[in-house]
Amino acid sequence: MKDGKRPDPGVVHPIAGYEKEIYVKPTITNRNIIVGDFSYIADSEFESHVTHFYPWSRDKLIIGKFCQIAAGVEFVMNDANHQMNAVTTFPFYTLEGWEMELPASSDLPFKGDTVIGNDVWIGQNAVILPGVSIGDGAIIGANSVVGSDVAPYSIVIGNPAKELRKRFDDALIDLLLRFKWWDKSIEEIQRLIPILTCSDLEKVRKEIEVRLPM
């Protein structure tokens, strides 16, 4: 235990005396935002980064464990969308004085839940668009606009975000996805830190292989 303290996913400020980095999970008030243990954002709060998310919204934002979310990241939810199957996209129904009923749900674009995997690093000022699925271990470059799914352990950059490369070869990615280190106990993760932070990937591969069930 560092400084005699055990990692606690229930604390808001994991860095003593510093308020611009928080564990997200213990701060959530919206029941349609689901965040795993130890995922943090480089800010003093999180929910303002989730935009166009209303009490009547049908979608969810689901974020896994151990995600690293930089300052300025925005998660745009489905209710940012306007009706696109008519001659105007203007949302008369949302504004005072206009005589328009709420469109049928089938008339409004809906791309489903936004799902972020585990151990995902989202760079500064990235924008995640509605209905995107980002796989475990992915890295999203700063200022990227992500409008389509991102494969596990890939790096994407740009607007629109495109895959730059895979972080590892397919064999190691498969091992990591089966190993799921983020689901292990705090004590086991503590023991795994020398492996998880090792730059000798062949050594990492061997260490994980012996720990996976046959």
C-alpha cells in the first residue's frame, strides 16, 4: 500500500490536495450514466462533459473500469440529433410558441448506448458521438471526433477519427482481452503492476500466458 493507503474507488479526490482529478463513479447522479471503479477525469466534476442528456433520454453512457479521461472531453448523447427525414431539421417542438408535437421516436436518429470499455485513454478535447462503442485498451487522440466504433487496443486520431495502428499484435491483444486484469481484486492488481507497466512485451506475453487458465 502506497503511503499506508489502500486504493479506494469510493473516494472522489484520489490525489491528496488536488481537486482537478476525480474518480468519476462516486460523483454520478444520473442513473443513465454507469461508470466502473477507478475511472477518472482531469476535472473537478464529470456530468457537464455529457451533453444533450435529458430526463427523457433513452440512451445510456456506460464507461468501464480504469479509464483515463482528459480535460475537455465531451460525450455527445443521442438527443443532440435532429429530425433528418423531413425538409427541415429545425426542432420546433422544443421551443416556446411553435405548434409542433414531439416527433415519433422512429423519426429521430437514435444510435443506441455509448459504451466505453476498460482501460481506455481518451485524450484532451476529444468528442465521442452518440452510439459509439470503444473497445478495451483503446487510445483516443487529443481533439479527435469519434463517430464510429473503435476496436480494442487500437489508437485512433483525427476528425473523423481513423485508426492509426493497433497497439499490439493480435496474439497479445487476444491474451489481454481474455486476461481482463481490470476485473481482478485490488490485491491481485497490485501484484500485477510490474507486468502491466513492463515495456518488454515478450516478457508480458509469457507472464500473462502462465496466469491464464488452460
